[in-house]
Amino acid sequence: MMTRYLTLYGLPAVPTRVVNHPDRTFVNLRSRASASASVTLRVPHGSRVTILIAGGTWAQVKYNSTTGYMMTSFLR
């Protein structure tokens, strides 16, 4: 279906998610959508990030003023 024919209701104005690490430590924010990319910042468990570009395995997120990529499995 073409997205121009869809109307979405009830979505948050700013899409956010909470960082959720199983060990309650931190999740790496990376420079690219790759596990081998350099780590830009460590985001603490329980922090709220803004989703800029949603993806299947990786999402581009913003934490404070830093933008990077995080695995979606660590976001809830």
C-alpha cells in the first residue's frame, strides 16, 4: 500500500523509547548502523531516546544532543 493513502492517528508528537539493557548497564550509541562502527557514546539503561529514523535492526536515535545508531532490540 502506498503511504500517501494512509492516515495515522494517536501517534506521539515526538517518538521516544526507553533504553533497556538486560544487565541494566548501558547501550552503545554508534556512528553507523553496524556492530563494528565506532562507539560515540554509552547510553545508560533506563534513559529516554528520540527516534529519528526507525528501522528493523538499527534505529537512528538522538540522546541529549548526540545523534547515532542503536540496535532496536535494546529499545522499548
